[in-house]
Amino acid sequence: MITNPRAVDRIAIRDSLGYPAITLLASMIGFGSLVNESGLPLGLAIAGTLGIWGLPGQLTLVEMHAAGASAFFVILGVALANARFLPMAVSFMPLMPSRRKGIASDFALVQMLSINSWAAGLKRFPEIALELRRRYYVVFGAICMTAGLIGTIIGYLGVEMMPREIALGLIFMNPLFFAVLLAGVNNRPSLIALLIGAPLGLFFHLALPDFDLLLTGIIGGSLAFWIAQRWPRPDNSP
Amino acid sequence: MTTVSYFGLTLLTLGAILGTYFWRGMGVLFASRVNSAGAVFQWVTFVSYAMLGGLIARMVVLPIGPLEETSLLIRSLAFATGVTVFLLLGRRVLPAVLIGVGSFITMMFFSSFNVAVP
């Protein structure tokens, strides 16, 4: 059991500076370049990265706005794209209890939660003393957010300086990143929902472009839910 | 590309941030008090995944914006390359994305499908 704060800092830095920071840097370079190419300001790219802090929601914001959806549907779409934060926070926050009573600070800390910090916490927390887990989470999350912020700015500014083929490659990185990140979840029903959504998304985009993503989500998600109910497996939790 | 005022964009971004934070905040509120594997949460998660599956497909097959100037064939081949690498090489995200994007850029450089930008 690790009880030394310095040691916790070192582990958090080592865990975050490798794969998570590089992944975030790269994916946010893609996001920043997309924001620029969509004719939107750098401020939106930065606010999107730090405020939404989840690539699917960030891409939904830019894509639905670019597609001309009304503000209400854009916001609804972004919110739905990020719904996974609810079960993530529910299962994660109790693992790093506060020393003081109350959950006020949890409302600030939860903003740093992402798939990276969630996975790192689940892996490392068993080795770390209860009262130092928040420290690990904050150091890890701060480094990840910094990497994401740097990536966003590099992508936004860099896309204009690159040859066209590479700039387009950076934008193409978005759907690919997105697909493999989501395909990596070890949860069969969620993968089924993802696969059902793909053709539905194309169909509704052509048939009812104003409501395409919402209809895709509700119909595809309900279908996946129906399948999951009939096909009970132990790994059904998100 | 649409033209909207900075004020409108600021409100939209704030709305998107609050819409996302809603789930995080509810998660804190409900933490350890609800079963996150319950039916409603599951349904919301599946809605989210189906929507994202639709968004990925649209971004590859019917993109909006700069990717419109690239060919469907190149996008599909590069996407398939990336996903195949992901599935074959032990589900590692970075190599899959780098090889997929690399194949996209290579095809763009060498392809006659490449439409020059005005």
C-alpha cells in the first residue's frame, strides 16, 4: 500500500505521461484542426476541450453545428454523446472518498474524469492509500488535460501550415480515433449499439437530416437494449 | 460552414458544456446510491453508443466540411485499415490510428482521386 504523497505523485506522473498523454495530444490535434477547418474560433476549441472533456461530445458539437442543426439539438446531441459520464462517475467517485464530510469538492473533481483517468484509477487505486487517491487522480487528470489543451492548440494552429493532404489526414483522424476508442470497450451490447447506429446514422442523415443523430440514438439504442435484455451476459454494465 | 455570431457560439458552447456536466454532476449526486447497471442507465448508454456509431459512419461516408473534398474510397479504405490494425494488433489505439491516418495521407498523395483545392 502506497502511503507516501511523493510516491503517489511520481506514479501519477509516470502513468499519465506515457500512453494517455500521447493519445490525448494526438486526438486533440485532430479536434483542433477540425474546429479550425469548420471555420470556428480557437476559443471554442479550447472551451470545448476543457469544458466538455470528452472527444465524442466535442466532435458532436462541431459536426452538428457545421451540419446546421439548431442550438437545441446540438446541445441535446452533445449531452447524449456524453451520457457515459453518468455511469462512470457513479462507479468511480466512491473509490476516492473525501477526508471531509460532504461531496462539494467531488463536483469540481468530476470535471477531470475521462476514460483515461477512469481506467488508470481503477487500475492503480487498489495499491494507493484511500486518502491519497484524490491526489493521484488530480495529478493524473491535470497532466492529461494539459496534454489535451496543448494538442487542441497545436491542431488548430498547425492545420493551416501543413500540406493539404496532411491537414485532411488530421481531420480524418477524428472518426478513426473515435471508432477505435469506442470499439475498445469490453462490453458486447455497447458494441452492438455502435454497429446498429452506423447504418441508421447514414439512413437518417439522408432521410431526416435535422433529427438524424437523435433518431439514430433512440432507435438504435432501444434496439440494442432490447437485444441485451434477451441476451443476458455478465458484462452488461457500461 | 455556418456563420453565427460569437455571442451565439459562446452560448452554444456553454450549453454543450453544461449538457455534458449534467451527467457528471448527476453521477456525483447518485454515486454509490444507485446501481449503474440498472435498466435506465443501460438504455441511456446504448442510446449514446448508437448515436456515436451513426456519427462515425456519417463522418466517414457522408462527411460535412473539408473531408467532402476527399474520395469515399480513400476514406473507407483508410478507416478499414485503421480498424483492422486495431483488431489484429491487440487493440492498441495509437498504432491503429497512426497507421490508418498514415494510409489516408499516403493515398491522398498518390491518388488521382485527389481533387485539388482551389
